[in-house]
Amino acid sequence: MGKHLGWMDRAIVMFDSSLRAVVPHSNQTARPLPVSSKAMPELSITESRHVAGLMRINHTGEVCAQGLYHGQALTAKSADIKQAMQHSAKEEVDHLVWCETRLDELGSHPSVFTPVWYGLSFGLGAVAGLISNEFSMGFVAETEAQVSEHLEDHIAQLPKQDTRSQEILAQMNIEELAHRQTALIHGGQALAAPVKVSMRWMANRMKGLAYDL
């Protein structure tokens, strides 16, 4: 959001970004799915449901990333950090679209709790931004590290023939780690152990719900 915009314009842009994060198929991406073949893998009903559950979790993770970055961009004290958060959020939109596309291919849908996930993440991001730049960037770095862990876990869980989902998640993982590095470059500091544990606990609760709903 440029400096030339008034508070009303910034509010409208923020509302539009928030709405796009929670309404399926409201975003576009200039990048196609990062897959090497247009062929659809053959999956059993059980495999298809499992892959859909994993992709729903990943879609939820991208919704949370949007909320986190939007919240931090709103309250960050540094213009450089605001810009970095906005850039990362734009890349996360691609991930959001890729997950939505794969869910469509599987005949499934995003989590019914999507607005809740976004709202909670936006609040966390805004609070982190208010505390300090170092804490805010440390929060991003730890979030991206944990996201990378569960992406790698999901890749390992996918059926071997589902190279389509594997390639999507692999590219997402590369970019999540790049976002983590960006946060560290901008002064992110290691978080206290209790904060890390709390983040992991909340993420696990989210994943448990999003897999089915």
C-alpha cells in the first residue's frame, strides 16, 4: 500500500486483500501450477480423500500466511518491513491459488473455517508487529520453518503416483524457506521456547480441523 494513499484508500485495499484471502477463486496468479505434466494421477477414493485433506491443510496454511502478513504490514514500524511483508503476501497468493486448483481437481473444497483462520492470523500478525520489528520478523521466520516441516511431511505422505501434488508442495516449500530467509535478513530474532511450543500447538489443532473440515 503506497504512501500516497489516504487512510480510507488503505482501508479499502486492506479490506479487498482480506476478502480475497477468504473467498475461494477470487485471486489470480501469473504463474501456472508448478507441475511437469498435465496428466492427472490415478488415485483410489481413499487416496483422493487423503490428498484432499492434506491440500486443505496447506490451503489453510496459505490463508493463515495471508492474515499474518497483512496484520504485520498494518502495524510494522519499518517501511522496509511493510514492503517485505507485502511482497511475501503476494507470493503466498500464488500458493493459495495452486492449493485451490488442486482441491478443485480432487473434487474437494477449502476449509469451512477459512474466515476464522484468517482472522486469528491477522490478529497475531498485528500484535507481533506492534511488539517490535525483531519479534515480528522472528515470528515470521519461525512460522515459515514450521510450515516447511509440515510441507515436507505431507510430501512424504502423498501417494507415490501423485507427482502433481508433490511438485506443487515442493515449489511452495522452496518459497516458504525463502520467506523465512527474508524475515531473518530483516532482523528476525529467535523466539523463546514457550512461544515456539504454543505456535506448534495451535498449528496442530488447525491441521486436525482443516483435514476434515
